[in-house]
Amino acid sequence: MATINFAIGMATPLFGYSLFVGAAISRLSVEEVRKALWLMLRVKILVLALITYVPWVVLALPRLLG
């Protein structure tokens, strides 16, 4: 859960250093990179909501193995 929170934080504008690094490497503006990341951020937020509010999603694999 913490890892997904960090990934969301690194890719969101204002403090997201991955956003600025990606813009610098691709030589695009931060706005262009931000627009391209919206779909990925939506998926990450959906996954975060799933693992937060649906415990079966997180516990399925350990239950199958154990």
C-alpha cells in the first residue's frame, strides 16, 4: 500500500520529481507529460482503493500459497 502511495506521489504535479525527470529526459513540458500520465494515475488510484477497501485482493495469494 505504501509503495503505491509513493508511486502516485512521485507522478503527481507539484512535488512529483518523477514528473520533472521525465519531462527533462523527453524534452517535453511538464504539462505535456502530466497529460500523458492521467490514465496511469487513474489506474494507480483504482488499485490503491482496491487494496485499501477490499482485503480479499491483497490476501488471495497468501491464502493460496499457505
